[in-house]
Amino acid sequence: MFENGTREQFALQEGQGNNWGDLASLGPTPAEDNRANTMVHLSSLLLKKYHGGYVVIRLALAGHKQANRPFYRVVAAYNKRARDGKYLEQLGTYDPLPNIHNEKLVSFNFDRIKYWIGCGAHPTMPVAKLLGLAGFFPLHPMTITEAERRRAQTELIATGTEEGLQERQKEA
């Protein structure tokens, strides 16, 4: 478009004067266009070098500082940040200690979790297990294995002998 000079020279040749509103409508010069592409490419390279790769968002449990009372927030945070460090957004809470009804309380903002997963966030293992128990994801295989082990342990305690447990496993 501006083969013989800059945008200002083109505008003056066409008799448009030095009106910047008109110049903006002409679009970028080829030199400006190349510079913009170079800057985008350069910024992505610098970001990659500085952060050790592309920026990855993770959904993780962030601790709450209180002695002998664990309480966690489910947060979206950069993968390079500390567990209790700065986070982008709080997405839920998790109280691992059972209450008087023997329940562990979990709350999630599923709309925001869908948004962050759509943006490419990766849930950590504990968060993936919690989301599986909540029905958001399929159950994690380790959750099923742990449940089977606990069931076997309670049967062992109920029968009082290990032989009774082995007989039941052979029948099944």
C-alpha cells in the first residue's frame, strides 16, 4: 500500500494533509506490519525462555495457615507459583476433617472450573480426585482402589480372621 515511503509521505502526496484520523484509516505500513509480527514472535520466545516453557495454569489445593486445622482452597494458579502463594482465582473450598455428621465438606464453582479447564488448566491429582467424587470428572482409578482396600480392611476387622477374607475373595 505504501510502496514509496511512509504513511505521512503518502498522505501528503494525496493531498490529505496531516490529519491523523485519516492516516489511521489507511492501515499499517509494511514496515509497521512486519515489526508487529516480529514483536509478537519475540514476546512469545521471551515468555517461553523466562518461564521455562509455556504458561500453564493448574487447579490445585492451596493451604490455609492455621495450626492443627487443615483447610484448603481450590484455586487456579500458575504452575510455577508456591502452593500457598498468589493465585488467579479461588474456585472452591475443601475441609478434610469430618464434621459432626462424619462428612468432609467440599464446595466448587463449577462454571469457573469449566472456564479454566477450557482455557487449558490442568487439575492436580487431589483436585482431580475431588472433582471425580463430585461427578464433574470420571472417578479417578486410585479412588476406586482405595475404596476396595478400605472395604477389605473393614471385612477383615468384622470377621476377625484373615482366612475368612480370603475365602470370600475366592467366592467372588
